[in-house]
Amino acid sequence: MANPNQSNLVKGTPAQIRGEIRSGKFYSQTSGMAPGYAQGNLVILPRVWAQDFLQFCLANPKPCPLLAVSEVGNPALPGAGADIDIRSDVPSYRVFVQGELVDEVTDIRELWEDSFVSFLIGCSFSFEWALMNAGIGVRHIELGCNVPMFKTNIACASAGAFQGQYVVSMRPMKPADAIRAIEITAKMPQVHGSPVHFGDPAAIGISDISRPDYGDAVPVGDGEVPVFWACGVTPQVALANAKPPIAITHSPGYMLITDIPDGDLLSGRFQFSLPFLR
Amino acid sequence: MANPNQSNLVKGTPAQIRGEIRSGKFYSQTSGMAPGYAQGNLVILPRVWAQDFLQFCLANPKPCPLLAVSEVGNPALPGAGADIDIRSDVPSYRVFVQGELVDEVTDIRELWEDSFVSFLIGCSFSFEWALMNAGIGVRHIELGCNVPMFKTNIACASAGAFQGQYVVSMRPMKPADAIRAIEITAKMPQVHGSPVHFGDPAAIGISDISRPDYGDAVPVGDGEVPVFWACGVTPQVALANAKPPIAITHSPGYMLITDIPDGDLLSGRFQFSLPFLR
């Protein structure tokens, strides 16, 4: 279903690309699209579960940094873009019942409930943009593969039924680049912020750095150390542990494209605001 | 010459302590005095050498971060404190001729020349205060010894006759603390800023981490990495290499106590301003 006009769409504004996705004309992974604008991980939950999930995100800001939260039952997400309809503006959705994947769809208008709350969680694309802008190589992008991700023994703070351990992504760097990467990502708390660990993988429960639990392995060169950031897969693990009656997420790689400039996330101009979840 | 009133003086304002030092009533190392206020490394040079030294500091901000520079021939240092007389307000001075130490004195009024320019360079006391405030242990302070310092193979940018390699100080930490220490010190560029290296000492030309070139050795524990910050001894090495006809510095440990709150260095409130050196 790849669209022959994708190369044009990549250069469109976020609103234009969302419009194409909404109309069903376009279906693709969103990596590299609308460069310079943040993309987000989506989690939709019924209100009674949303309260605990909100607590979970606020208590675990590194793996679950909130970019936007919707009002109850409202498919708009003004914190992420003026015209968003969260029921149609993501290219592919996954539907979970009791924590089990039951369907993958391109539109959730028929599934929408008045109790639904949408959570948009920041994604490492924005900080990888900032690292590359600073001249720091990002290995998996250089190699054209997915970032390696690992389960760890770092416990999340629990909230209701939501609990689990951090999943982390790994990027190998020389120490001097790692120091600069820590400085840069520390300024971007809405997209995972600074790393949670560097160096010895065993110290956070990773037994084999060459065998990621998700994504692709990348080599760690001589004089490099693996640097580990909290990863947006963490809330998916917590969701699987909580087993809510229904939950909807984006499909991996098929993100919501927002109107939030990556530069606003780096400069601190972006402000997160939380609606009342009544 | 230790003063029986030192315990009272430690609690005085910076101006009060400088007044006691100026009047000759007080002579001591300044570590721990006027807590909460920055202390500085002093370098005094004739104007013709000061131009190159200024370039050297500006080109090497990590080892030589400038807190204040005087006007030519003016013993005041308003950027560091309202009432400073740099000829008398440091407890002990070292006098160098052609890069060789020739004298150590408590007052330099008789040596003062109309061409002299004073440079005040930030000191790690301020960032160690910030680390401890954040609950991060600083090993050499815990052990009650001097920080270990090492010569490296990291070249300074040269300026005229001023050149040499970085000297670094080392503090061992667990990676999670090191990440936070990098975040904190990155906000304090006037007191050496973020580290220049962590991990493998050999990568920056240090052959034996247990044998510092200056200061005292401290142990690096299991699960810890050595973290290396650029050190204020670096400009002393550059001075020894440049061999100016005369140079005056503070004696090691006998610093200028400034009116600059450590908190201003952390928050970015402190502003460095440079006078014309005509």
C-alpha cells in the first residue's frame, strides 16, 4: 500500500500529511516524514484506566514522557496539533483486549468510546535529530536499521495495575560524544531526556549487548561505550502487564506526526499542559 | 599563622573575610570558607602577555573558564566583588619569573605595575557544592583528601606562547550519578562545565589511575567509572611553558573568595563581562 507520492508527502506540513492519512490516501511508516517535527507514541485507554496510566507516566517521565493528553471522549489533541482527529490521523493502530493484540486497523472511528482518553508519549526521533544536528553519529541510522532495544532490571514506579521494568534503547558512542549527548538530551525531557545508564550492560540486567530484545543489533566499536536511554516501548510492557479491557496504540513505526517543532523540545519552548480527566 | 578566629571567619561574608585577609590578620587555605560563594584561581600578567593569555582562556573555556578580568593596571575586580583589591585580598601569592617560581608572599602591593591585568578563573569548589547538593558523593571530599589530578594528551588550543595539554581532575562515580553530574556541571560553564572524558584513562593518555600527577589518589570502586573534568592547573602549565618575564598567581589552595553565589553559577544568572585591555 506504499503511496507513489510519499516523497512529496514527506516534504508536506504535518497537517497536510495528517490530512492524507485521514483521507485514507496514505499508509506508511512515518520515520523521516515531516522532518523537524516531533512524532509521538499513542496510547488510548478508557477513563477509569486512564487515571492510573496518567499516574504511571508522571511517575516514570524518562520512559513515558508526555507530549499531550486529551480530554475524556474528545478525539482532538490540541497540545500536539490544531486539527488532530486521533481516530484517523495515525496510519495504523493496534487494538488490545486484556493486554492481547486482537486487531490492526487504519482507522478507529467505529471503535471510539466517549470514555476514551488519548496519551501522546515523546519519541527518540526528536533527540536523534538533535544529536545529528550536533554532529554526533547515531549508529543505527548510519547503518539503516532499527535501534537496538533491551529489557532491563530497572523497575518503573507502579501505578494501579501498570508496572514493569524499563525497556531501553542503546546507541554506542565515544565518551566525549556521550558527554555531549547527555548534555543535549538532558534539555529534551519530553523525548526521554538524558540517558539512564552507560557502560557495563550487566549493571542494568542486560546479559548480551549483541542480542537486543527488540530492534536490530549494532556494533559497539573500540573506545566506544554503549549509552542507554529509556525507551517508549516501556509503556507497552506496562500495558501488557495491566491487561485493561481495551487499549489502542499506534502500530510500531506508524506514529502520530505532530505540529511540535523538534527545536521547541530542545529549547524548552514546548509546554505540556494537562486537561482535567473527569 | 593559623588564626584562632578562623571558625568565626568561615561564617563571615566574602567581603568580611577579604577584609581580614587584606589587613594581614588572617592567613589560611580558603577551602570551606564563605560557603555558598565561588572561589577563583588568580593569574596576573603584564598587558602585552595578557592579550595572548586572554585568547588562551577564551579558546580553552573548559580548563580556563573566566570569572572576571580586570582593567589594565586596576587592582579592582568588580566582576568578582565590589571592593576587591587584588594586591592584598588573596592570602598567599606566588611570583614567577620566566616561568620559574621565585617567591611566595602575602601581599603584592610592592610588586604591582601599571601594566598588570588580573584574570580570575573558575574553580571546581563551586561544582562540587552543586554535586553534593544533588546528593552525589564526591570521593576526595568524603575521604578528606585533595582531588586527584592528571596530565593528559588532550591539547589546548595555543595562543602566542601559551600552550600545553589539559590537566584533568578525577571523581569516581556510578554511571547513573555520572549522568546527573554531567547534567549539573554542563550548566556551570564558568567552573569547568561538563567533563571531558569518562571511563578508560588510557584514552586520554593517563597510564595509571592510581598515580595522580597532582593531589591524592582515590579508589575507583566496583561499578564505578572515573569521570574527568578539565582542571584549573592547566593554565599554570601553560604559564610555565610561556615563561613570561613576570607572572603572579595565588598559592595552591589560597584562593580569592568572591561575592559570586555558587547558585548564580548554576542557574546562569552570573554574567561574565570583559573590559577593554588597552
